[in-house]
Amino acid sequence: MTRVVVQAPMSGGPSTPALAAAVSNAGGLGFLAAGYRTAEQLASDLAETRRLTDQPFGVNVFAHRSAPVDVSAVAEAWGLDPKQARWTDDEYDDKLAVLEADPPAVVSFTFGLPHPLPHLTETWVTVTTVDEARRATGADALVVQGSEAGGHRGTWVDADEREDIGTLALLALVRAAVDVPLVAAGGIADGAGIASVLAAGASRAMLGSAFLLTDEAGTVPAYRSRLAEEGRTGLTRAFSGRLARGIENDWQRKHPGAPIAYPELHYVTSAMRAQARADGDAERFNLWAGQAHSLARTGPAGELVRLLLEEADEALELARRRLDR
Ligand SMILES: Cc1cc2nc3c(=O)[nH]c(=O)nc-3n(C[C@H](O)[C@H](O)[C@H](O)COP(=O)(O)O)c2cc1C
């Protein structure tokens, strides 16, 4: 299975069975995002993806282990309903049971290393530091997520004390530390980006933001228009209580000191975000995006996969010629 172009799992709407299937049908590796879906919804997403493709695809599962936090004071200060706060493990066990019954080609985990690490199929684990990479024993591949990446940082423990390492630096450090296949993610927006991580030792490149504007992505219109513009991204906990990168908007700017409180704050802000999405108000819901989001292209996802492969080929050819000079 070469499938060098991997479509990143994107919870909260953008990832759809149609997107995963289109990418896999074009020779990439599509991913479903199980995050925030119920186990039942995951089962139906799996069935729908199987209906749309007979090619391999992956499913991503949250494996977070944060301790419960009381967010009543924050919720009240923000004018939101504190009663919505709750801690859940995102139906981890039920989702694994669904995947056991109908295993996809790859299952990837983010936000932590599950104990035990299930081996229903090929197992990938997201890492954001060399230390996490060293501790991810048993994984068949590591998703090396640089700090340019859109969406939540896949760190195993969310903490203020941390170093945000970019994709190329992290890839080089992880490659020197462990001997497993690496999937590079974060800030890769075109074929040249793919070529660069392959040259740096990755087996595959995972792109998230680059797929957000494709026809099959579930990205809502107000989010689509912001993605297409140049716009600064920043790391924030203001939507979910866990550090994530999104295009800066009013809510993000207004709450720079949001606490570490995932998933409680995710549930507290959930109704506000759903309303804002429905209203087309891009200032009050999360606009998760990587630092190169403005390079995202529209059109069918399958065409994008083919274009990215062509561009990567050209970029490597050009690099080769530069070296031969
Ligand atoms: C909207 C959005 C949702 C995301 N949701 C998930 C997720 O559910 N699980 C996960 O492992 N990563 C998630 N990510 C992170 C991606 O897997 C990947 O690391 C990131 O998109 C790569 O950076 P890029 O956006 O610059 O390509 C998400 C990213 C975005 C943009």
C-alpha cells in the first residue's frame, strides 16, 4: 500500500465518508474521524464509506486521558451554560468494538497512547515530541504532527509547559530517535510540501487543511470563505479546553487565557458554536486550520490527490536538477 497522500482525519464536520472514499479511490488514503461521533454514527460512517469505495481507508479515534475539571466559573464568566460541562471518553470502548467488528485498513489514535494498544489492523499513533515518539512502542507507524498543523495538537498531555516544534524539525528529530515508518503532518499544502517531507524521511504525507475546501468535505460555508483568505492562525483553548490551531477570530482573541479543560469546555461551547455555524457567524465557532490554509484548493478531492502527486513528482525532479548543477 503506497498511498503516499493521506487525507487527515478532521472531526467536527469536515471529514465525511464521501471525502475518505474519494481520496482512497484516487490512490490516496482517506480517513474517517471518529471523534465526537457516537459509536453508532461511526458504524454508519464505516458502512457508507464501504459502499463508496472498496479501497483501503483509515479511522481515527481520540485516546485522551485528562482528569475531570470543574469549569462552572469559566462557563459563567463567558455567559455560557455550566450545566453542559461533562467529561466523557468519547465512547472509546464502544468505538473500538465497532472497529473490531469491521476493521478498516488503518486505525490511528490521537491525544494519547492507548493501553493496551489495540492491533485490529495497522495501528498508527500521533506524536508531537521526540519523547512521545520514543514512548509509542507497538505502533506500526507514527503520525508526526508539527506545530503548523490545523486542529487540535495531538499531544498526549495538554500542558502550558511545552515546545511547539515544526514539522520538518520534528520529523528529523523523530527519525533520529526511532525506527518506524513516519507519516508527516502539519503545514503541507501542495506537492512541494509532500516532496519535502518524503525527502526528509517520511513514508507518507498527511494533509488536513488542504482538503477542507474540496467538494466532498463537510466544511460549512462561513468556514470555507475564511479558509480561502490569507489570515493569521493561532493556538487556542477557547473552544474546547485543549490546544488547537485555528484562524484567529473574535472568540479566540477574546479568551487568550482559556484553561486546560478538555473535553468539558468543548461541551460548554458546543451550542454556541452550532448556532454560529448555522448563522454563518465565523467569529464564534472554531475555524481549525493549519498555517498554510490559504493555499487550499477547491474541486473534487480525487482531482486534488492526483494533482498533489504530479506536483510532488515535479518538485522532486526540480530538486534533483538543482543538486546536479
Ligand atoms: C478541521 C480539523 C479537524 C481535525 N480533527 C482531527 C481529528 O479528529 N483527529 C486527528 O487526529 N487530527 C485532527 N486534526 C489534525 C489533522 O489530523 C492534521 O494533523 C492536520 O490537519 C495537519 O495540518 P494541516 O491542516 O496544516 O494539513 C484536525 C485538523 C483540522 C484542520
